[in-house]
Amino acid sequence: MKPTVIDLFCGCGGLSCGFSQAGFKILGGLDKNEQALVTFRKNFPRAQAIAGDLSQLEPDKVARQFGLRRGELDCLIGGPPCQGFSKNVPAVHRFLEDPRNLLMRAFLDFVERLKPRFVLIENVGEVLRAYEGTVRREITDRLNDLGYEVESAVLNSANFGVPQLRRRAFFLASRTKRVAHLPSPTHIYKEFQPQLEKLFKKAVSVGDAISDLPTLEAGAGSDPCAYSKPAESEFQHIVRNRDKHVHDHVARKLTPIQLKRIKCLGPGEGIDHLPDEIRPAQGYSGAYARLRVEEPARTITRWVFHPGSGRFAHPTDDRVITIREAARLQSFPDNFVFEGTYIEKSHQVGEAVPPLLSKAIAAGLFDN
């Protein structure tokens, strides 16, 4: 019998996707983003998808909706937003008392009501050291009070086969006899030293991730489309899963000035390399930057559709990466279908937890 999972703040289902790949049964997902829930329903048709603000939902009512008694659920997962640990805000409240962190408190209230065997919380990396560790301690203390042993750490997705340098914090809590642990890296970034070859694989690069997808001009593409060539890497074999066509490989149309800026840039170059006459008056490091074929991508965000918002330009084509290319860089399989407008899809992809990282975490729980 498959172990069971409920995903709070599920979004489109990145965490759930990884747990499903690891052999877990996804019972349901909860989120207030109704368009993201449409995508969740599409990809997890046997799961319940519940729309609502979790700070307003009663854990007892949700438990009854799933038909769960306390202690029956195997795993509760999710990434509750919390802004109260921002370095830009004076530390005038304890973390869990800060009204901006109602969603984290709500998540922990669901833990108390459902009492799952395992709890996985995902958040931005800064959460572990914010306020000199106050945030980390308060989450850990609350889980300890509920009977859980807790481990927390920042994991970089590139160390787990994801073609992206994405650092996120995770709390993994267990109330089983054997303490659960976050996974050890399987891939290594930076210089790949021969003596490490037996211990680690080389980090997956942008080229490893997307080289089999058709070349496109800005504004071009058809949905679905055929692959342009056979799979060329282990990663491509994993995400293609013997599919013959791929969805969402359509290049967004650019304004004339956006296209002109991208055409001026070589691989890895960005806003600082633009000629003065077309350089934006304001910008930050990484804006209008091209990806490098030989390296993992930088963090994919919800603004991946806009070339001025990050390193989102294709390594060689004069365009931004497509939704499918962004999904590949997040390690979504090609049969994961996104629903909504182009921008809604980009938000869903950018806000997701990379499934291969989620799978690595879930795999370590399976034999408990």
C-alpha cells in the first residue's frame, strides 16, 4: 500500500510530483491560487484539490473531508509563505506571533491536527538564519512539542540532478522510531574533480536539459510540437519518459528593444555588457542575461517570461526560454501539463519546488 501525502500550499504540484515519482499516493492539495489548482487537478486527477486560504480553513473540517483520523496520514508537505523574517523589518515580534506569518502557524496547526508520520516544510534559504536563528528555533520547537524529531538544512537543487542553482531551506520532521534525514548530494557543481567521480555525478547543465528541443525565434512555436532530435542526455531520457511530443515549447514575443538587447549578448552576458544606447536606465545584476549551455541555470522565478527580470534568455536563440524549457530547468517531466495563460504558467513553474529534489527527499522516507 502506497504511503499517503497531503500537500498544503501545493501550487501547481512540484512537491507532489516528486513524491508521486518516489511512490507516494497524493491524496490532495490545498492552495488559494485557483489557476494553479487547475494544473494540480490536471496532473493529479485522483487527488482532491481544495481552494482556500489556509489561515481560514479549519484543520478538523479538512481532515473530515479526506476521511482521515489523527495519525493516519503518512506525510504532510508544503511551502507556507512567511514574510516576518525579512531583514528589512525590525524584529519587534516573535516569529510565530507576527501576523504576517499566519500561514506558517496554520501549517503547524494542520500538523497538530493530522499528526502525520512525516512533515516537510520548504521555504527560502534565509529562513534558517533570520533573526539570529529565531525563525528556525521556533519552527523546530513547535514541532518538538508535537513529538517530532526535526532536521533542517539548505539544499541546492543542482546537487540533486536539477539543472538549476536553486537554494531552499527544508525542515524534515519525523515521529517514527528512526529519525528521518534530508538527502546527501548526488551531483557536484563547480570543478568536477576526477577523484570525486565515483561519489558524485556532474551537475546537470542547461545543455543537458534542453538541447533536444527545437530551435525557435521569438514569437514562434507550435503546441504541441515534436522533439527536434533523440534524447542526448540522461536527464532528457528521464523527463521525456518515451513521450513523442512536448507541450508549451512556444517562444514569447518580445518588444523591439527587448529583442535588440538580447541580440547584443553572448552566452553568460547580461545588462552590464549592453551598449550604453540600449542599456536600461535601471537594472540589477543578471537582468537581460543569457544562460550558459555548459552550466546549470540560475534560479528560475515567476518572472521567467521577462528578459529584464533575470538570466532567462536562451543560450543561443534570440529569445527568452519557453515555458517547457523553464519547466525542464525545474526538472518537471514533459508529461506534466500546465494550465492557464502564458504568464500564469510562468508563475506556476517559477514558484514550484523542483520535482527531482522533492523526489530525493521523499525517497529517503519510503523505507521508514
